[in-house]
Amino acid sequence: MEKKEQNQEKSKTALREEEILRYWQENKIFEKTVEKGKGFFSSFFGAKDKEYTFYDGPPFATGTPHYGHILASAIKDVVPRYKTMRGFRVERRWGWDCHGLPIENIVEKELGISGRKNIEKFGVAKFNEYARSKVLTYVNEWKRTVDRMGRWVDFDGSYKTMDNTFIESVWWGVKELHAKGMVYEGTRVLPYCPRCETPIANSEIAMDGSYKDISDISVYVKFPIKGEKNKYLLAWTTTPWTLPGNFALAVNPDADYVVAEVLGADGKKESVILAKDRVASAKGELKVVAEIKGSELVGVPYEPVFDYFTKKDFTNKENSWKVYAGEFVTMEDGTGIVHIAPGYGEEDMALAKKEKIPFIHHVTTEGKFTAEVKDFAGANVKPKDDEEKGIKHEVADVEIIKYLAERSLLFGKEKIVHSYPHCYRCSTPLFYYAIPSWFVKVGGVKPKLLSLNEKINWIPSHLKEGRFKNGIEGAPDWNISRNRFWASPLPIWKCQKCAKTKFIGSLHELDKPTKNKYILIRHGEAENNVKRITSSLTTSPHHLTRKGKEEVRQAAIRLQIEKIDLIFYSPLIRTKETAEIIGKALGIKGENFIAEDRLREVGHGSWEDKALDEYRKVIGNDWETERFDETKDGVESYNSVRRRAGQFLQFLEEKYSGKKILLVTHDIVLWLTEANANGVDEEGALLLRGKKDAARKNAEIVHLNYKNLPRNEDFVLDLHRPYTDVIKVPCVCGGEMKRIPEVIDCWFESASMPFASAHYPFENRDWFKSHFPSQFVAEYIAQTRTWFYYMHFLGSVLFGKAPFENVVTTGTVLAEDGEKMSKSKGNFPDPLITFDKYGADALRFYLLSSPLMKSEDLSFSERDLDSVYKKNVMRLDNVLSFYLLYKDTIKHYPKGGESPKQLDIWVRSRLGETEKEVSAAMEKYEIDRALRPVADFVEDLSVWYVRRSRERVKGDDDADKHYTLATLRFVLGNLSKLIAPFMPFLAENIYQEVNGFAFKSPGQSVHLEEWPSELSDYIHEDNLKTMAEVREIVSSALELRSTAGIKVRQPLSKLRIKKQKSGIMNNAEILQLIKDEVNVKHVIFDSGLDDDLGLDTNITSELKEEGQIRDLIRAIQELRKKAGLTIKDTADLAVETDDVGRHIIEKNKEMVLKSTLLKNINYATNLPSESVNVGDGVSFKLGVIK
């Protein structure tokens, strides 16, 4: 972007929108719209609220929002606004997608590490905590953009896929699928990213930009037939790097094959076998000497071209390096003999499983040749191109080809260009790789998915039977596991002893008894309690009071039934004395009576031995969240206390088993130990403590319920790795179950949004039942293979319903050159700058009325946006300005329906017609179709009604003036409601100005109004038909003028009309409208005309003079406008002209003065202005004197 664009001043439209945005925020208009329907329907009708549900797919906050996000957000704003005006209560809750490769790639880049081994070396806990800190990097930018575009949504109550509650619900979903027998573990060949070291879903590969055209080298390889000299099986492959992993060859048993002679590299004859249909396409001159059936080749043994595994022992080795029948072998390319590397192709693996062909990986999970492949060990098999480092993706293939050529096993090679899949996050070339994974069966539920799809309203409709249906029919089993770190852990625990698995569907299922029982007690009343002073040092001389000792003795009596084994106590005097009294009473001493520094009081720093009340005034009360992290004057933070207390409990669990342990400590330590036991965060800890007077009493006993939960280093519940990895679950065999290392596919998370965002089924069960399925979702077309599909799958399987009823699917917003929008290329304008220039309403209208709404792509055009801005926003602004200019010229406004004037009836009819069309389209979720009648009406209102009404408000007919302004007030007021969902800012401005609120009445907003469905009552079909005929006549007549070269301001005598139209011929008002618009004196109906219309183009001297006066009046009005004069301002006119010009003025002076609001016309000389030529050599120089 150029600097002048970046620094451009904001337009008046943009500034006005920002003021309106502040008005909405200050007066909480959004919040009022959400609650509006709730109160109205429940209080007046005693019925349930009219709830309307829509699901908002969670975006990543790892980058700033672009035009695609703005388009989706506009749709998600339009529909809820419309439904709100229809009387529904529409909750609009934002969500954030927090997990997965997008975040991990950012973290790896910033930390300067790459690959699973390096991440594990760095530390999974540190890596994931860093990921957590980066998740919401751009939240402020998102909120700024979403707010600025006028979208109303609840950001503060947003759900996050990384929340424990969300993850727990996801776990429930996985377990439910397992309970239905749909989850299984298996080794399958999957698209795989060696840099990210994880499988990539087919749906992710199908997303934007994942396929790229690259060049590769295909090879024809000679596999020597065992026991036959110079005789080879000729196979073809586009992946030479897989050849070290070859364990079989496949032929089509029903196809014809040939034995062909060819000269080898050494000039000697050799024989190759290939399919008969592929001879012509093979390299070299081949002489066919025999024909055989493919079935005859089955079982033929051969020598592998790489012998790395020939001397190794492995299962089913006897089935290696033979020819097998493969129905998948075609004659479309290659040689009709397919090289089988079971670990690197779906069909290869299927054949290997069927025929028990072994496979050994010769490529590591990092995409490098293993040590066994000694000639190429450690080399990348398909690296990402890097020009700076001189790395090319085909480097391994080149080395393999050299190896084959040196051993005379290369028959030929050729370059191919093909579309190749790349990782959608890091752009590394993918390859197919056999890897153990967890899958959800899809095949058995496809009929149900297809049946429920029939109930969904797709926009555009062709997606139902096309893309989405095809996606369901062709969907493979869903690979739900990923070999990564920052995601919801897969909730599967496997026994280390018997390999049995257990699916965990809730935190409760993880809970198991701790090894020990724990009882906590606060010390008895001490001197510092009485004096209300701080005391946290072991040297503090604050002993138990007499009362305190008695409190402890009574507690010791109650503890006798507990059979305490060990006592640990804080080393402060008051806690030690408490422990001694209890220990003596219970007979516990020696090695079972232990001082523990981690149970000491909160450190008070420089506030030691100071007044407690003053300490709290400065440092903060015990119940304030700031105390958890912030420290002042050396005072210890609560999180520090939590960590040391939690570490001590962990130590006890590791060292002891089957013990009952008493911990003697202090109020804050006791409270935070309880918080640790429950795994609650700061907010939960404060709820646990309750009000400020809810501190534990002196000598109060607490039985600790320490839950078996994954806790982070602050001992707060955290279901992420590595904390879930250390949780053990007992197995029925007596062994111990440990969680498997994989995490869940992030699409499973986002697809769980309908229930997981509500923490279903653990909370909000009734709410969920009334909010599932949603009435509406919207995203761009790639989501048909991802979010829409996966959400449909989970909704259908878990709840028996499609999760959405109406889906709006858009195309992709491209740069103006048709390329993908790229920040590095700078090929699109910054959205915030676009807002500053055109405002949000224009951008919304432009995107929502574009082919994007038909799921077609759009090359973003600022020129087209400017056109939309001028034709819609500016036109309506001008209409409003026209109304505001004249509105005070009348004091009483009759109702809009009172005017009998044909033009007023027509504009009301057009408004009603527009409402009817907009409503019909919106009920079908066809937003682009809803905007077409809006754009048409804006044009009609501006170009026809207002233009034809200008003279009415300037004239002397007060009644007509009243009718015009009252009608315009009625139209603008109702139009503001019609456009409110689409252009919320402009609608609000019109509403506020027309109704006289002027943003000074806080409770007033167009968005709190009901939808104006009654407007259809104003439709007058006869009037609409007549006016359509009038406009057709006018348009044709103006074309005749143009053909004759006569400007419209020049009056003409007659317009003749051949066809006698009943709605026109006898309607004086309509005839006058035609006369004014065509600028003729008479309209005559003449059935004898040869053409439909005839225009008398003879210009008399009188007509010519009238045309000259009109030109002069127009010039004066332009001069007034430049001088900043309004209708309230009168002025004098200075004119310099000749005698002919003076004569024309004097003859028509009264008309000139009235039409231009002048007081006087004075004649002058030597005026500096330019001449206004009105024809026939007559010209005027003009000057306005205020």
C-alpha cells in the first residue's frame, strides 16, 4: 500500500459510523436487542421465549481478520439482526479455535525449534504453555475489526476450545462414539506431513491452496526375474524414493502382457515384460517376441532393486518380492505393472493386508531415509523447496535414479508436472505413510448422514445434492488422532500390562482414591490473631493463647477416632505448638512428627509484624484476584503458596501409601491446599473461599478430598499434555493404565462446538435441548468438507439430528488479480483502511450482494466497492439530506398513507413491494436476493421520486408540500428498518434523524424496532403498473431526445403516444409527470403514428428562450451550492451580459428570482467568473452576493 493510502483521512461516512458505534456501545443497544424478545414474549403471552439459535464457527486468532472473515461475519450479523426484528431472541456468542498446527507452527518458529524430538527435548509443558500464550495474540485486532464492521456478538462470554469444560465435553463425544462401536485403532496409509510429523486429513488437503503444481521425475525400473538372466519385469513409478520399500509387484490378471526384446545399456539384448497396451508409450525400441496373460505372471519371484532388507528376518518374509494380482492395475499410464511399497500407498497397503505381504518402513516419521537404507541414510525423501539453501523437493528421487542407472536397472525417466498435496499449515510436500492411528467408522452411518442432509436447506441449493452429498458418499473413516502436542488429548488409557484400553468420558471417571488420606487443621488462636498483626517468620514470637490451646485440645479429642499415622506441621511457633498438643494427645512423635517448611504462612515481606488492617489496605484483601500473581514489598503471591503446598502433597503421595496424614498449617495455606485438591483456578478458589468472613476458624479441622486430576505447575486443572499423560488409571487385570500419546483432530473439537461450548452433558442439559439443532450456520465453501461435514457427522451420530437447518455457504474472496490475497504481496487493501474510506455499510453491501453468495469466487475490486458506495450509501445520504433540508418548512405531518398523489402512492407501493421481496428472500436465507430489491428501491427513491418531488417542496402548493415531505418521512423511517440488518449504521442514522431523536434519546434505536411487515399493505398494483408504463414512455422519449441531440432542459412542444393506455390517458397527474420528465408542453395520443412514440423536435423562439432561462437557473443554483448557501439563505445576484441576455432575464425575472431564492438581480461589468453559454451566442457571467 502507498503511504498516502495508509495515512488517508477518514471519510464523513466513516466518522459518522464510528460515532454511531460509540452510541451503541454506551447505550448497550446490542444487549437490549438480545433481551428484547425474552421479556416481551414471556410477559405478554406467558409462552416460552422465541429462541433463534445460530452456531458461530470458531476462528483462529493467530492472524488479523481478512475480507473472507468480514464476509462471514456480515452474514452472521445480518441474519440475527433480521430474526431479532422478527421477534426472536438471538444469542450471539463468539468462539475461538485454540489448538492445532496453526498455533504450533507459530510457536516452533518463535522458539526456533522444529520437529517432535526437539519439542520433547524443549519440554512439552513449556511448549504448550507458550502455545497457550500465543492463542489470543490478535484478539484485540479481531474485536476491533468485528466491532468496526457493525457486527454484534458477545466477545466477553466467548467459548474457547482449550477450556477444560470444552475438552471434557469433547472427551464425552469420543467415548459416546466408542460406546456405539465406532472407534478403532489401526494402521492405515494416510496423507502425512514429515515436518509436522502427523497425519493430515483428506478434508484439510482439500482446503484452499493445499494442492500446488510441481514437477517430478517418473521412472521405468527393471526388476530382475529370479533365475532368468537379462529378463526383467518393467514397472513405472512417480515416487522413486519409495523403491527401497518395495516388497511386491502387481499386475492385472485379466490384461494381456508381452515379452519384448530391447538393447540394454551394454548393447546386449535383454527382455522386459510389460502390458501390451502400454508398449507404444514405453521408452526405447521394443520388439515383441511373446504374449502372456497377467494371471500367468502371478507368483513370479524377482530380485528387489535395493537389497537392504533381503538379509533381515521378519514376519511373512516368504511373501516378499513376488508378483500379485491387483484389480486396481489399469492401462491408463505406466507399464501395467505396479510397484508395491505397502507403507506408502493405500492400494499397496490393501494388497499387502490381503496377501500378507510384509512391509518395513524405510522412511522415518521425520521424512528421512532410515539407517538401513545405507546409501541414502538421513536424507529427506520429499523436502520443502528452499531456494536460499539450494534444496529441491526431488533431490532424493534424483539420487535414487542415479543409483538405478549405475546398476543398469533404469529403463527410462521422464519429467511430469502434476498437482501435488502440501501441508495446509507449513507448505511441506505431503506423502502417504502407514502409521498407527485411531479412526471413527463412517461407512455404516452414511445412509443416515445422507438422509438427514435432505432436511437441510443449503444456500446455494446445488450443494445439497452436489459437493456436500458427494463428500459424504466418498468420506473415508475419520482419522481422529494426531501425533502432536497442543490439542485436546485423546481420552484413551491403555494398560501397560494387558494392553486393554479404556475410554474416559469425564473427569469423574479419572478420579480414584489417593494413596493416603489427608486431614488439615488450622492452628489455634495465637497472639498475632488477637493483636491483628502479620506473622510469617519462624522466629516470630507469637504463641498460642490460652483460648487457642484449649481449642486445639478439643480438636485433638475429635481427631482420636481418625487414627492419624503422621503429623506434618508448619515450623512457625503457633503451628508447632498446635501440632505438639495434638501429637501428645494422639501419641505421635519422633519420625512421624515432622516440621515442613512448605506448610508455612504466606510470606509478608517488609510488612512483617505490622497491623493486619493496614497490610490489607496496601497489599490487598485475601479475597482479591490480584493476590495470586502480583507481589509488592516482598509479599509472597498466592500462586507461590499454591505451588509449594501442591508440591508437598505430591511428595507425600510419592513417598507414602495407605497413611492417614494430618497437616497443621495456616488459614491461607489451608484454603489454597483445598483449591489445589479441587484443581480450581483463581476464580474457583475465590468461590471456594466465599466472602471475606469465610476464613477457616482457629483449630478447624478439614478433611481433604484430593481428586485424581491433571494439574499444571500451579496445580490448576489442565487437561492438556503433559498433565494428562501422568494420570494413571487402574486396570481390571491389576495393572496400570496410561494415556496414549496422541491428541484429537482439531476438527473434532470445532465440530463439537454445539454441545462442548455449553459443557454438555455435564451442565446446561435443558438449554442444549432447546438450542440444538441450530437454525443457521454460515462459512465459506471449503467448510463443506471440514466444519460442516464433521459437525453434521457428530450431530447425526450423537444426537440423531442434523446440527443445522439452514446453511449459507460463500465463495472465496480473492485479490483483484484473481490470486489468493497475500499480505507479503500487498495485493489487497487493508480492511481498516477500507472502512475509513467507504465505511462498513458499503463493504457489507458489496460483499453480500456479490457472486460470493452463490459460492462463487470474487476478485475484490475497489472500483466496484466505490460504485456500491455511491449508488447506495451516498444516494440514501443525499435523500436524507434533501428531507432534512425541507422538513422544517411544514409543522404538521399527516400519516404517510394520507397522500392521494400518484407519485406518493407509487413510492409507498414500491416500499411495500420491496419489503415483501426482502422478507421472502430472507426467509429463504438468500441475502444477495434480498439486497437486489433494496438497491432497486434506493435508485427509484433517489432518481425518480426525489427528483420528481424537488419542485413540489419548493412550490406554493402547501398541501402538496405536506404530502411530499410526509411521504418521504414515512418512507425513510420504514426504509431504515428494512435496511437495518444489512446497513446497520446508515439505518441508524436515518432512523435517528427522521424521528428527531438525533442520538439524544439513549433508549432509541432502529435495531430495537420490529420488522415492518405491514408495509405490504401499501402495495397498489394498478399504480405500480401505470408508473412502470410511464417510466417506459419517459425512457423511450428521452432516447428520442438524445438521438435528436436535444438536451433535456430544452422544452419541446409535443410528445405523441400511439397506444392509448387507460391508466395514463385520463390521468392529469400522470400526464403532467410525463410532461415534466420529458420536458414537453403537451402529450397527445395519436393512433395513427407509425412508431410507438413521436417527439416534436421543432424549437420555436419561445421554446428556445425558455431553455436558455432553464440553463441560467441551473447555473445560478450551482453557484449557490458552491457558495454554501442553503434554502434558508437569500442572496443578490450580480450579472454581466449583453442586451439580449438582459432582455431574457428581465422578461423572466420573477421566475428566476423564485427558482433560485434571490432577492435582487444587479447588472455589473468585469466580473471575474467564467461565462455561462446558453446558446445562440448568449452568455452570462454570474456572482452571488450574500
